[in-house]
Amino acid sequence: MRDPNVPEALEGWSILHQMLRFDRRRWQQVSGMQRDELVRKAVSACNQMHHAYDGDFAFAQILGQKADLMVTYYARSFEALAAMQLRFEGLDLCTFFRPIASYLSILELGLYEATPGFHEQVHAQGLDLHSEAGKAAFDELVLAESREPRNGVRLWAKIPRRRYVTFYPMSRRRGEQINWYTLPYEERLRLMRDHGKVGRAYRDLVTQVISGSIGLDDWEWGVDLYADEPSIFKRLVYEMRFDEVSARYAEFGSFYTGLQFSIPELPTYLRGESVPQLHEEEASPLVGSGASRSR
């Protein structure tokens, strides 16, 4: 993007969330031997997706009645994401699941702070941003930023293995009286700086993954929060409600909250006799992601 009013963003994983309803009654009517075979094949396939496709794959048991299971896919392209979705939905086990919602997005790292500097550097070279040379110089600055190790870690980190997760979509308000997109860049930058202070206070408690979905899904961003203690979500989102960015300019979709569990725990989930667990060897927070919104 070269419009001085538009912030640049770096992009990482292609992400798909699927919300599924489980027909537990029908599952319990299947013979034990058949259930064992269906589960064996499903666990094997899911383990392969967890380690293959150069991406990631995770389950979460959703609390409440909005959904029973959330499946999260990370892939490096839409083609790979489509392959993973087909692989999972092709499992015989999936005849016992019914999709009720989904969300498609791309992991995003906003560059509100850096974008004005990119423009200044291009102008300092005596180039017009709209010329071919100016566009090339701008693209090179963005590419260099994407190669920074600190950004690469955030753009291509695997799904955080923390026990509790909540996912929700959000958009910036575009009403007649209050419209985020008509604010001057400097004002949006100031608001985002203040907004980020709240998230940074929770840096060690919450791992946040922001994904952009403008032009891909019904909302503008998807937000995943991961933590080791669920009340942190309530405290963080509540505190952010008092921030001007959220109070005046944010609109939120449905929240899906639950417990992540390891792929080998899928049989436990299907039996329904106890809560499936996240194995300790998988429970590792994403370091350095913070909890500040990127857009």
C-alpha cells in the first residue's frame, strides 16, 4: 500500500477456524470396535496434519451451546489450507460432526508506527511513491521489515499451546457519525499507541494472535487469545472496553471460548466421560507476541 493514509501490514499464516457440532447420541450408538477404528484413523490423520503441510492444527472443546468443537488450521497458503480442510472433513469420523460456523483470515502484523517512516525514506531518496521506482523502494522497505527476526517469529509461530482459548471477530466502526477510516492517520496512530499500552500490560499472561480478514470473511479481523487461566480474558477485554479505540470504534462478533486439548486426547473427548487435556509437552506459550491489536 502506498497511500499515506493507509497503514502497511506484514502477513504470515493463512488461518481457518471451524466450529463444529458433535452428534454424541449417534456416536454412542456405534459399536465399540467401529468407534475404535474411526478414532484410530482420525488421530493418525490429525497427527500428520499437526506435523505436515508446513503448518499447524489444533482442537479446542468449546464451552456453552454455540459449538462443541473448534478446529484451528495454520498453513502457508490457501492451497495448503484447502488441503488440510479436505483431509479433516474427509475422515469418516466427521460424519458425526456438523459445521455451524467458520472464519478465514491471514495472520497479520500491523505497521502503524513504521509506515510513515517508509514514506519518508522513499521521499528522502527523491522518489515519487506512485512511480515505479518509488513503489519498488517502498516494497523493499516492507520486505526488509518482514525479514526482521522479531517479526518472523510472530508471523510464523505455531498455534500457542496454552490451555484456554477464546476466539472472536471484530471490525472498526464505519457509521455516519463515528467512522474509524475517516480519522486522520496521526489520530489513528495516537489511538493505537494508547490502545497498545493496555495489551502490553498483559504480555506475559495472554498470547494474542491477530489475523486480517478484510475481503475474506464477514468481519475485518479475527482475534485469538490464549492463556493459562481463563479469567484473564475477561479482565483484558473489560479493560480494553474503556480504551477509546474499543469504546468508540470497535464492533465485536460472537466469542467462542474453551479448552485446548492434545490430538491424542481426541478419544477422551469423544467418550465424553472426562475433559480432554492439553499435554504438558505441548503446553508452551508463544514468546513475545504481546496482547496489543495490530490495526
